[in-house]
Amino acid sequence: MLRVSDLSKRYKTGDHALHGVSFDVPAGQVVGLIGPSGAGKSTLIRCINRLVEPTSGRVQLNDTDITRLGRGGLRRARRRMGMIFQEYALVERLTVMENVLSGRLGYVPFWRSYLRRFPQADIDKAFTLLDRVGLVEQADKRASTLSGGQRQRVGIARALEQDPELLLVDEPTASLDPKTARQIMRLICEICRERTLPAIISLHDVLLAKMFVDRIIGLRAGEIVFDGPPSELNTAMLTEIYGEEDWTQIHGDEADVAEEAPEEAHAPEERMAGLT
């Protein structure tokens, strides 16, 4: 379980990015984090793994208080938190396999990573993960040759190579076309359910969140204004989160998707800087 308690972030400029945010995420639950730009979504995700230092509050992952760890303890704790980035964060000149194996950098001695001599067990696991995300035949290709959707699949496999206890996902579909975005969301959600892996996914696309995640948390100005199942995210709540707008189209699109493709509408799809 992930437990976030009264988490706040105030920058040196005096701006408050988060105000007393509290919630729990149990094993296997996929949480969609929505809200307007500047609401604090990315800050919240980065405070959880302390890429951004929270001003106050606590973050606990199972039996570990992340906010109280020193440098060495934090390095070890970050191995347990896989992160998937909007812009993929791959090393373009390396192969797909080498990028996936970078998820083990926090576990192997420096000389092994420098010489790219990873244990056979890590390599076997990487092949299994590439097969799961549909890229095993691309293992020896350079990352620079891949499409956006393929790069994001590599990012998913790399995060899973860490054997994480939590997935933190920041706008994984922002650079993708609508079909690929659905495939990536479906893949992430399926994998989390297969592994009973909790996940927090920051999203701008409300319809995508309503289609795939188990629970939605809505942020506005650094505060939680909605926390519940997608079915309860109605027009009034969308207005509370984002402000006045004609939200009927959101629900209309959702109905169209359910009618045309029910299996989609109801489906439950260099080193990481600072993470090792």
C-alpha cells in the first residue's frame, strides 16, 4: 500500500503547489490523477519519490517512510518505485534491450552496468517483459528508430524490470495518437492487475481516465476536490475541478465508445536521472 498523509509543497517563491494532500492506494489499484495545468499533478508524483522534496507531510510505501530516508535509503527505496515518463526518457543511441536493462542499474555493481554485463537472470526477465509489451522482436533495435508508442512500451518494460512495488506514471499518452493512447493505457492497467501493482497515472484526458482506471483523484490548485470511482465523475464535479465548461460532450463521447467498442470502453493498456 501507498499512504500519502498531509503532503504539502511550498516553493522558495512562496507558491504552494500542494496543500495537505492525503490518500491511500491499495495493492493492484490504478488511480488516475486529473486536473488543470498547474494543479499539482506532476509535483505530487515527484514528491512521492522525492524527485521534488515535499515541504511537509509523509509518504509511506508499505513499511517504509519515504520522507524520512537519508540519501542511501532513498536510493534503495526508489528501486521499488518504477517511473514512466511522458517523453519516454530513453537513451536514444542504446538498443531496446539495453534501455530495459537500465531498470536494473540500482541493483548491479557499477562495473557491470558500465560494461553492460548484466546477470543472465536480468536479461531473461527483460526478454519476458519485452514479450509482454509486444516488442521482443525489436530487442536489438536502437531506441531512436522506434515510434512513440513503441518507446512508451520500452519505458513500461524498463520500469517493470526494477521489480517495483509502485508505478508512478506522468502523462504517458500526451504525445500519442488516440488509438495508441488507449493501447498504452490498457497495457499499463492490465499489467498492474496481473501483478497487483498499485499505480498513480497523471492524465490530461478525462475520457481516457474514465475508460480505464479504477479510481480518479481530481486536483485543483494543489488540493483534492474529488476522490472516487469514474462513474461518480459527473458534470458538476468536472466543473469543480476545471471550471465552467460544457462537459456533456465528455459523457456523450464515452457512450459512443461503449457502443462502438465495448471491450475498449470497459477494459479494467544513460540512467534515469535521480532514480538510482
